[in-house]
Amino acid sequence: MKKRLGEIGAIKQLAEKLNKCECVSKFDSNDEPEAWRLAHSLSDLEQSFAEVLEKGLPALCGADNEEKVQEALLDIGEELRHILYHIRDPRFYSYLDED
């Protein structure tokens, strides 16, 4: 799987594109432009999704005993924790956490 946002140049390019959009920039804070927060989060999400798809699921499917199954499930869980963080971090996606 080719990484689209794996390099800082790609993240910067995406952040610059997002920064031009009012739907994103309206979430800017004094600390950080939302475009950069969102681009960074999407890059980390891409990496975590790839980790689950390319390593976690194959390890789980290839596990041949309960210990290896549990280890694979826990590894996937840690990636899911990371995914949740990067879904919740950008203000743009704050509506996803409204319940």
C-alpha cells in the first residue's frame, strides 16, 4: 500500500490546501491552525490503518494459539486507541464524538 501522507512534504501540501477552506480554518486556535492539526491526524490515521491491515490482521489470522491471538488482538487494540485519538483531536471532526 502506497503511503500518501507519509512524508512531511505531503502533509504540508495537504495542510496548505485545507488552510484555504473556511470549513476547516473556522476551527483554528491560537495554538495551531486546524489545517495542520487535521493534516497531521490524517497522516497518522493512514499509518495506523496500514498497521492494522498489513500487520495486525495477518498476525491475528496466522495466530495458532490463544497467546498469539491475544497478543495480536492487543496490538490491534493499541492501534485502535491511536486511531481514536486522531479522530478526536481535530476540531473539524468533533461532531463524531457528540452523543
